[in-house]
Amino acid sequence: MSPSLWSRREWLQRAGGGCGYLALASMLAQEQRASAAAESLNPLAPKEPHFPAKAKSVIWIFMNGGPSHVDTWDYRPELVKRDGQTLADFDNKTGFFPDAVGGLMKSPFEWKQHGESGTWAPDLFPHLSQHVDKMAFIHSCYTNSNNHSPALFMMNTGVTRMGNPCVGSWVNYGLGSVSDSLPSFVVMSDPLNRGLPKGNALNWGAGFLPSIYQGTWMKPQGEPIDNLKPPAALNTDRQRAQLDLLATFNKQHLQHSAAESELAARIESFELAFRMQAAAPEALDITREPDNIQKLYGIDQKHCTHFAAQCLRARRLVERGVRFVQIYSGGMDNQQSWDCHADLVGNHRGFALEADQPIAALLGDLKQQGLLDSTLVIWAGEFGRLPVAQKGAKPGRDHNPHAFTVWMAGGGMKGGTHYGETDDIGMRAAVNKVSVRDFHATILAALGLDHERLIFPFQGLDQRLTGVEQASVVKEVFA
């Protein structure tokens, strides 16, 4: 009917309905904004993976400094035959000390085959060698830098420069947290006053992601987390009242600014800190473990007490819903980490002695607790070492970005698998080469995340952990 033919009654009816529609639309818009704000109030809420996951959590044992692959898990008998020979056409700038290049150097350790897989392992790892059938090895990894800080950033964040989110932060962002009273991403650094890895906390930073997704660093000495105990004058009821008042103001502001992810992250960080005061002390208290479990890890062994405690805490944390745990073996300076420029034998024997029993115990304990199938355990550093000697009174090995070995266990991995190869002397990845981005894509895949779909809009681009370059999941290591 034409408006000119409407009766007075019809006109009033339609006009009134129109005002109602406008009011309804306004109310629905307000409800939508409130819903968006409510969803953003807990950015750590659990999220569904892109596809069924093999693993629910990750424990990454980071061998800081770059362990020598040809002296740990990449057996190269050709080095024995060519020990002392000059490597023809070798670029002395491959490593970090071009004027200290010596001849080819065989591994100084005794190697034997272990397990049904017949995996070669050196005598550095008497405990871990008993678990090789749980491990999936990738022998053909390579990276983009021969310098520690950029290589650490590459291994942790996928780029050689600082400022990008690390793997743990991406996992935190993609899957959220299972626990509402513990941080979803925890980092433990070397506890023997050796310092943080080069690059410090940027190795576990959230970069351009909201800060709630960054790793929670547990101090190696004293109280593991600052302010975990509230002031004596502030009881639980008073603290709860203060947080409720603060949350009321913040939520009112957030309803009008639902896109303010940092405000939502700050609100949740206050609440998480409050809940952690009750949950974290219990989760980190390894004295609650039976004596036989503590001895299994080596808590009673002076040479590995510190690392044993960290590995045991890692198991307790994933058991309680922590999504991602990273443990650093080794600190800042060369000989204070696996960075064996001098005295390869002393350096690697010392650090292997600290880490071998605790990591082996972690694998066995996770298996015994029924957690290994859902927990991906990673052993990896930032690069490998050269097959030539670095000259000195006690020779070592220089950095090698062209080849290194990682292994993964549990979390859907096919134990006893060996993927990829280096050349005869371990100089370069030669067969089925695996980039760091391929490695990252594989970790995400174990957790049910498609690296091409895990994106975050920033600076006009859909950012990804694996970047815009081609990255492929190493499917062969999955069971």
C-alpha cells in the first residue's frame, strides 16, 4: 500500500513499530558488545584445536648454547676415518672463529647401538639411551644464523630478530589454558647462577600478541615467582574485595572498548595472580613426591639436583593443566652452556651429567603416570657444531647453522624413528632437510593446530609463527 493511502491509525502503528525496531536493534548491539567484552575478559579460555590433537601439552628441554649433533645423536663413523684431515674448500666463516679452524675431529665419546631401533648413542647418555625407542629423531635440521642471539630467536620465534611471539605464546594464544589457577606457559632457566640465555626474556616473550600469552619465568633462586605470597596485612577477603572493585571499573571500560586486548589481558592477569597464590606453591613443591620418584629424577645426586627438580616440576605442572613448559639447560656464557668452543669433552660431559638422568626420568615418569601420550617432550638447541676442531689446548667445536639434530617423544610421535640425514661428516643437512619453520609447524600439528590457520592480525598482515615462507609438517615422525 502506498504511504499516501495509509490511514491515521495505520501510520501510527507502523511508526511505533519502527521505533520499536530501532530500540531492539540498539539493545541487540549493546548485547553483542557486552558479549564480545565478556569473551575477551578471559583471553586464556580453552579453545578447540583446528583438528584432533595428538598432544595436549609440551615440555621443551632447550639445550642452550648449541650441543654438538655429531657428539650426541648423529653418529658419523666417517669422522673416525678422516680424523685430523683438512676439510677441502671449507669456508672458515661458517662458524664464529675463522682463525681457529683445525682439521676434522672424530667424536671423543664411545658410541653403541641401543633399543629395538638400534639407535646409536654416545656414552654421554647412559640413562637416555635406554629410552631411544620412545624418541623420534630429526637429523636434518638447519637454521638461518651462526650467532647465538639470532639463532635463539629463530628457534623460539621463527625469525632471527627480537620482538616476535615465541612458540609457547602462539600455543597459548591458539589453545588457551586448561588450568584457571596456574599460568599456561612456564619457563625455567639455568639455576646455577649461569644467567639467562642470550636474548634473555625475549626468548619467551609474546611479541605483538597480547601480553597475557607470554611465558611466566620462574626464578632459579629464592621464591620462583615474585609476589606469590601476599603482604601479611592483606588477607584473602580484603584482597578479593580490592580485585572485585578494580575488575568492576575495568569491565565497565571494556564494554565500550571490547577490542582493547591489553586491558582484557591485564584484568585476567590480576585474577590469575590471585588464584596462583593458592595453587602454585603446591604445584611446585616436589617434596610432596614419594622418595622413589625423587630418586628416580636424581634429586639426591649433587651433580643433577637442580635440573632434576626442574624436570620433576615440569611433570607436576603439565599434570595440573599447564600447556607449555620450557626448561633451559645452560646459561649465558660459552662454557656456562653447551657452547663448546673449548674442551668439548669437559663441556659436554658436564652438561650431559646434569641433564641425562633427569630427562630420562621425566620420560619414564610421564609414561608411568599415563601422561606421555598427551605430552610432547622436545630435546633441541639453537644450532649444531662443526665437524672440524676449534683449535686450542683442549679442542672444541664452533657453531654450525647448516645441521643439527632434535628429538621428540610422546605426544603422538613414532618412537625409534629417524628422519633425515646429514652428509657423511655431519657438516650439512643432506637428506629431507627440515627448516626451523618446518619444525615449528610439526610442533603445532601435534597440538592440533594448523600453522597456516593460526594467525594474528598485526600491522595490516595476518601474522603466523611460520611466516609467509613455505613450511611443511614432518608427518613421518608421527605414529
